[in-house]
Amino acid sequence: MAAQAWFSRSDVEVVPGTSAVFQLTIVNLGDTTETFSLTPVGLAAGWTTIRPGSVTLFGGSQEVVDVEVQPPLLPSTTAGPTALTVRIVPQSDPDDVGSSETTLQVGPTYTRRLHMLQPALRARRTAVYEMMLENQGNTQASCRLHLLDPTGRIDGDFDPPAAGVEPGASSLIRLKVHANRLQWERRSRTVQFTIDADQPGAPTASAPVTFVQASMIPERLFGRLLAALVTIAALALVWFGLVKPAIRDAADDAVAEQLPAAIASTTVVPSASVVVPNPSDSTPVSTAVAAPPAQNQGTLFSRLLAPASPSGQTLSQTVDVPVGQNFELTDFALQNPDQDSGVAVLSNGTNVIYTLSLADVNTGDKRVSLVSPIEVLGGTQLVLQLNCVGAGNISGVCTAAMLVSGRMVPAPVAAPAG
């Protein structure tokens, strides 16, 4: 061996981000002058500096050099003992390598950062915050989370309540905040609080957070109510001031247009006297002959027929047509307000005009309009026969009725034969 070396300290303590300087003594064991190169090797070689990096020694002489160790402040700088070796290589014989070794005690670092993803939230009662717990130290972080609110207005639950984070890693943590009291004032309240991530023996990581508690009563509620009332009032003004009068005027105009035709009565043409010679008498005989019926001739006529038949019986009610007049039936409507069951038969004497089942008339009227009027001769009857099978009310009497409408017209008088 051409050289021998030893460190001034066997254990060197150093904290990442700082530096430590110690000495290395080198002795030339040969008889001739030799130059030696000094090279650090091992895990700590990247952050070890030797000054000077080479020495020239006479035979049997020695020299002391400085060794500076400066571990970086990074999560990758592992805390704990780390070996540092310095190789001593003579230039005349590179294979005759000497070395010296010492132990570096790398100290722990506790750099924790709490980064809020939502530094401020607005809610009436509850809000959920998310945060990242980052470990920038070289030891595992085992932190418990705390919410600090000096006002006592809010409280919260962490998920998870404690987090273990490896060096250089991060962990997502959620905080569900809920207000202890509701905000009934019409303004929002801002609550400032702090979140701490602490670990015994390590500095505490903190982050300021803001919770804006909104009012339970919307701030623009009264403005919106006022706008709604103004809108309703405007619509009412338009309805009563413009739309409704316009509808009423249009209805009056329509009635005025139809009124003359509705109230016009038919003029009856008076009968003409025709003189017919009497074969047995030379005195002329005056015979009344009816004139041809004009359009809409006669008098409007309508009557409600309500036999009021007890349940299980049949009753009838008639319209007697006077002698000298005919009744022209134009339409009729069957009413069944109590939903009776049975059959209603409308007949002209013995001739059945129409048969209706009361079950077909549940609500409203069963109205029938005839294309050609049915003529009921004078001296005969228009008969409504009501067969009540079951009454729809508690009285036990069917209340079904029929409204018949038409015209009473004078019966034509024919001239005597001869």
C-alpha cells in the first residue's frame, strides 16, 4: 500500500440544506515522492467536496485536506447513517489504491405543506373543502388534522382524520364544514378559520380558509317579489282595461247582428174569400180558403214534458194540439240530471217518433234536431211516455224530462168539392 489515510471524526452529523467540514489526513508510506488523487465514492459522493482534490507527498510525509459534506434539502436525501469513502489513487501505480471511510449521520427534515384546493366556499349550512397534504421532508409524515375557529360558528369532519405521507408524496384530504348557527340576517357572514396538520416533534403545517355563510333569506327576495307583483298588476290592468272590454264589445256586436233574425216573426197571410156557385141556389156562397203557407209561418212553441214517473212505473205527459192548428215538431232535448234509468218514448198519437234510453243521457242533454219537421195534426196529441226502471235520487221518482220545440201553424182549409 502506497498511502494511508484517516478521518478526523468517525461520525459526522449533518442536516440536509447545511454543510459540515472535517479533515482527512494522508500519509505517503513510500520512499519516493508521489502524487495522490482523492475521490469520494458511495451514496454521499454527489454532495461531497475534497479540497484539494490531489496532493503530492515526499516519502514518509503527510498532509491534511478538508472534506466538505453538503446534503441537499430534498425528500430523496434519506435520513440516517450514510457511509462516505474516499479513494486514494497514486499516479505511479493506479492499481495500488488506498481508502478511508467514515459515517455521515444525515439528520431528519420536517417540511410539510397544506395546499387548499378551495381556499374559500359559499354555502348556507354545509360545504366540502379539498386539500393536499404534501411531505417535502426526508421522513414519513404522520399528521393529524384540526379545524381552528375562534368564533365557534363552524365545525368540521376530516376524511381521513389523520394521514401518513411518504417523503416526496402527497395525500388528498376532504373537510366537510357545517355551520353551528344559521344566518337569518339579509347579508352574508364571512368566517375565517385555520386548518392545522401537526405531528409530535415536527413543525405544524397550517392553511387559512374562508367560509362565506349565505343568508337563509335570499338577498334579492324582496326585489323579486316586488317585480312579480308589478307583473301581476300589469297583466290585470291589461285584462280588465283592454282584453275583457274588447271581448265584451265583440260579443255585443255578434248579438246585435243576430238579434233581428232571432226576433223576427212570421207574417201570416190572411185567407182570401173565393166565391163558389151553389148548384141549388143562385146566391153565391163565400168559402174561406187558406192561402199557401209562407216561409217561417206560425208561432214558435216549446214545452217541457216531465211525467215524474215513480220507479218501476210508466207515466206519460202530452201536448194537446188545438183544432184548426198543426204543430210542426222541429227539435227536442231529453234531460236526465239525476242519471235515471229507463226508456223515454216520444210519439204522435200511436205513431212512435223517437225512442231514447235514459242510460245514454248521463250528463247534459240529448238533443235531436229534425231536418224536416214532424207534423202533429190539430185535435191530436204529442205524447212523452216515461218508463222509469230506476230513479237516480232518493225520492224514488225519475226526474228525466224532455223539452219539445217547434211552431204552431194554422191548419190549411181546403175548398169544398164540387
